Amino acid sequence: MKTVFIIIFSITAALIVLFMLNSYINQRVDTETFAENLSSNDPDTVMTAFYYLTKSKDPIAKIQAKKLLLSDNYYIWLNAAIYLGSLKDN
């Protein structure tokens, strides 16, 4: 009985680790995609990308965001500032 419990516990722990690793990999891929979307000519795509980047607090697009602070589009530079603020960046 003790052996069965150890096997079940080990399998459960392994599944949890695999789930967490999969979530991390998916999140990383998504933030890379969103960072690429900051180069889009569509303001809605850029603002959506900033929303998810801000939520993730991933600094992957920090340099691009600093450049977009100079955008003529109020919403783009505002979202760039919010994103950088979420990173505690000056």
C-alpha cells in the first residue's frame, strides 16, 4: 500500500511539474509574439500587445517600448509608459 501511494504521489508531482513547465513555455512564446507585434502598423495590435506584455511584466520589449514613447499616437505612447511602469522602469 505504501509503495502504491509513493508511485501515485510521484506521478502526480511529475504531472504538476510538466504542467508548470508547459505554462511557462507557452507564456514565453506569447510574450515574444507580443513583442514582435509592437512593430505593427495597426495601433490596435500594438495596444493589445502592450496589454499582455504589461500583464506578464516580461521585460522582453523594454527597448521597443522606450522607442514607442515618442509615438504620435497618444494611446500607443500611453500604453508604452504603462508597460514600462509595470517593469518599475524609469
